[in-house]
Amino acid sequence: MTTPPDLGPAPDFTLTDTAGRTVRLSDYTGRRHVVLVFNRGFS
């Protein structure tokens, strides 16, 4: 297994969480790890 190339920081973006609050990626600047999960839905 190879490691993917480092493409630099992700661009800032805004999402709505499950409680309806707006969250930005930049809200987590300085934290050690951020995990993003994108669910494509159930099929």
C-alpha cells in the first residue's frame, strides 16, 4: 500500500451538523486531528 501525496491544507468550507448548527473547517484550526465522513446514502 502506498501513501497518497500530501496536497496541502484543505480549503475552508461550511457544513450544517445534525443539530442544525453551521460548522466551518476553520473552526478546527490548531486541533491535532479532524476526521471528515461523507455518507453517500443508503442503497
